[in-house]
Amino acid sequence: MQCENERESGGSDDAAAVAQSFQAKRTNASTKRTYQSKINIMKTWLTERYPSTVASDTLVVPLPKEAILGFFGHICRPAHVCNRDNVDSKDMPHPPLSASCVWGYRSALVDLYHKKLLEIGKPVDTEVRRVLDGYEKVINNLKKRGLMNIREGKHQLKASGYEMLALKLMTIVPEKRGQSWATVQFGWSYFVIMWNLMSRSDSVDTIMLQHIEWTDDCLVIEEQGHKGDQTGAEKFGKACLR
């Protein structure tokens, strides 16, 4: 009976492969690309300082604790120098990384371990977290002292910026070869939906006709999850008034 069930489902080996593939799908494609770029930076540094941790252009995990802490010390050094010597980050050859960026390196390392079906040892992870907690406080202190810009990374789009983009998209015409009216009209509608839903461009990119319906005088669009809710557990319809 067991063999018959395995034949119907493709065999136990295939089933295990399917289960493992779902583990890989916990992280979306764009995040994986970001993680890979961070792993490449880590790999370049480790190749010079800890060559035994790299084989055939691939990191050999689990990594030794001194290699992991050494790398995080390397990327945190600019902030350390600014804090120690009271130097403005603008005068540094390599300005300090944001706290979220440094935390991203830990996430990339965790993801690499998960790909190998491994976990970072708790003592090592605890030390890395302590380093990053201290780094967050140093970065905040640098901002308090005016040695680092208080704004970093992405910023919200102001009304003036919205007006400029809206005017551009409303008046653009297909002048170049290969352009069409369908393309320029799509750009305008895409931008309007993104603004009205207050959503990321990646979220709007996945909207299909099945996710749109009329309810009384409202056009209701239901996003199937977003970066902060990738399973769609907290999804709800967003109303766009006519």
C-alpha cells in the first residue's frame, strides 16, 4: 500500500525535493538577489583574510566565529572611526553604512545557512546581534552629534514630486521607435494606482483583473500580500473613490 501511494505521488525522494523547494520559497526573488550581492561582498573580503572559508568561489559553511565577527567589524569600521575621532561621515572615504544595511548582512548569512539546511550557532548569532545592537546605538549617536545625515535610504514622495511625475506621465507621447500609446498610457494608470493604494511598485506589479471589483461607487483593489505580509494573511480591499 505504501509503495502504491509513493508511485501516485511521484515517490518519497520527489516528495522530499518538493518539501525542500518550499523552504527555498520562504524568501522572494528580489530579496534573494539582494542577499546574493551581500554574500558576494562577504566572500571577497573572506577570500583575502580567511581563504579557507571559500572553495570554488563558494562560502564554506559553517563559517568560523572569528571570520564572521571579523567581517562585521570590517563593515562597521567607518562608523567606529567617525565615533572615535569625531569625524563627519561626509569626510570619510567610505561613509558608515546604515544600521538596516548592516542587519541585512546578517539576514543574508542566515539565508545562506538555511540553503544548506543549517542554522547559525546560537553563541555566534548572539555575539553578532550584540555587535549590531551596539552599531545601531553608535549610528544614532552620530546623528545626534550631527556627524551623519539623519535621513538615509528611501524617502517618501512629496506632493510636489507626485505632481511632477503625474504631469510627465499625462503628457508623454510615444516619440521613439518601438514605443506605443499603450505603453505610455500604462505608465500613467500604473502610477495612479500605486499612489492611491499607497503601495510599493512590486505590489502593484502583481495586481490582476481578478483582484479588482466594483463595490457601490468604489473601485476596490485587493493586494495579495506585500513585503511586510508575504503570505497575504492581513490582506483587505482598498477602495479608490471615483
